[in-house]
Amino acid sequence: MTYRVVQWSTGNVGRHAIAGIDARPDLELAGVWVSNPAKVGRDAGDLAGLGRDLGVAATGDAEALLALRPDCVVYTSMADVRLMEAIDDLCRILRAGVNVVSSSPVFLQFPDGVVPAAMSDPVREAAAAGGASVFVNGIDPGFANDVLPLAVTGISERIEQVRCMEILNYNTYDQATVLFDIMGFGRPLDDAPMLLQPGVLTMAWGSVVRQIAAGLDVELDGITEWHTRLPAPETFAVSAGTIEKGTAAALRFEVRGMRGGEAVVVLEHVTRLRDDLAPDWPQPAGAGCYRVEVRGEPNYTVDLRLLGTDGDHNTAGLKATAMRLVNAVPAVVEAPPGLLTALDLPLIPGRGLL
């Protein structure tokens, strides 16, 4: 069976999603939505950097794309600075009877106990009204801290703690809004950015902690947050801009699921803008990695190393996010209507990609 798919946005993740849709024999690219008027009319293959046309021109007319009655929309528009607008987008698509796989808003990966029901209920109601399904995922939050850790726990005799880590250098991540405005890199250490405002880390990654706990049938007492930052020893440049001496250049944080006074499920990020920063912090396997540690009997450490064919681990992370969504399209289309999580879906292999 062939599924007709619309790609919604063509930014850092969306352009890789177009390439992924084109790579799958069971998916057909039916349309592309763009927010930038300069992209309207351009071919999808051009926007994705494929070096060839795909015969699908981008449009800013959302209603026209929904009128095509595609089987699924791959939604990769940024939601970090437009949260309610992104929720409205998802509701609009779902009410039109179109399934969605989305990279945002990330708390919809597993919203129960993470955000107020008022933030997730409209999405569930829209899915019910349209008879459609929505699956929010990616690499992190996503595969690296839902399917991967839960699979490892399946070979445990006893579990004391599950820890999921992202250990990456973001120096080639060319997204200034995320890097500077949201994460606070290049800003004074006493200036708390959006990400480090109280409760924001839990909103962003509490879904990870809650879903792992649910998969292990564990009831948490609550979730706590912790973070620390280190300054740049001198001024240096990254792809997204300049990091001045003394401003934030390394960030480490944890979102901790607590039970009985112990952190039993932990999401940890170790983010540097140079490899030589914070040498005493956890180091990656390879150029960058996602690490799962299961402490108990026995103890397990699994490193998922990332590297794009261009030699950049950040490219691999963007592709992994896109392909987690694209490869899930058939399973999501065939699933019952509603807000789906990784606990609801079967194993999703790369069918047809070999």
C-alpha cells in the first residue's frame, strides 16, 4: 500500500524528512507547506537539497493541502517559540481527518502528568473529531529515550535506575534561536534563558521520564530539575554565531523522576560548544552519542553513536529525528484514532530502505 504524505515545513528537520519520504517506496509526497513566501513555488527536491526535482511545488496554502486528503502530515515546524500556534496547527490537521507524525510540541510525546490536561485535551479532542491519529517523536525526546532504554530494560533482572543521556557538541548546529535564545549559549551566566526557567526542563523532557516510568509500571513521587553551566575561556565562533569570552559555552542538566527519595529515571543532557570544555563531564562515544545506562543486575551501558555521511554528528541527529517520524507513517495511519505514544505502536523498522 502507498501512503500519500504532506511535508509541513522545510527547515532543519523538514528538508531531511522530504528526502526520507522520497526514499521509501511505500510513501508518496503529495504536497509541501512552507511559511516563507520566498519558498513558495520551489520544487521539494530543491528545498531538500537533493539536486533533482521531485515534481511537487511548495505552497503556503494549508487548506489546499488538507483538501488533497493525504493519509498523513509530517509536521516539523518549530514549536519552541510558538507553542500554542503549533497545537492549533495539529488540531486543524487532525480535525480535517488527516493523521500526523510530528517533532513538536515535544511534551505530547507522553503528556500525562507533565502538562495540564488543558494543553493536551484539545489535541485528543481534535483527533477524536477527525478520526485521526497523532504521534509526536524524534530522536530526543524520542527513540533515544523511549524505545531504546525500554528495550534494554527487557534484559534486566533488577533495575535500580534508568538514565538516558545526550552527549553532543552543538558547534555545528546552525539554529541561532534554539542555541542562543532558548538554551542561553553566548549569554551571561547570570542570565537565565527560556530553557532554564523553572519548570521548562520538565515540560520539555518530563514526557521522557514519565513514559519510561509508565513502561516499567512505576509510579513516581514527582520530577525535579538540576542544571549547571560553564563559561567560554575565550571568544570563539560556532556555526550559529559568536560565543564571547565569559558567556555560557557548556550546559549540563538533569530531569529526575523521583521515587522514595531516589532518582530512578533520569534524562541528562551534556552539551558543549567545544570538545575541550568541561573535560570532567561525561564524554561521548565517537563524535557524539545518546547513551542509555541501566543500573541494577546486570549493569548495562548502550551508546548510540551518530555521524552523518557529511562527517557531522548534528546532521545525523536531524536525520534521525526526521526518519523516526517518516518511518512511523504507516504504523500511525493504521493505528486507532487518538494521541499515540511509543508504548502504543509496534516495532518500526526501516521497511524498504535496504
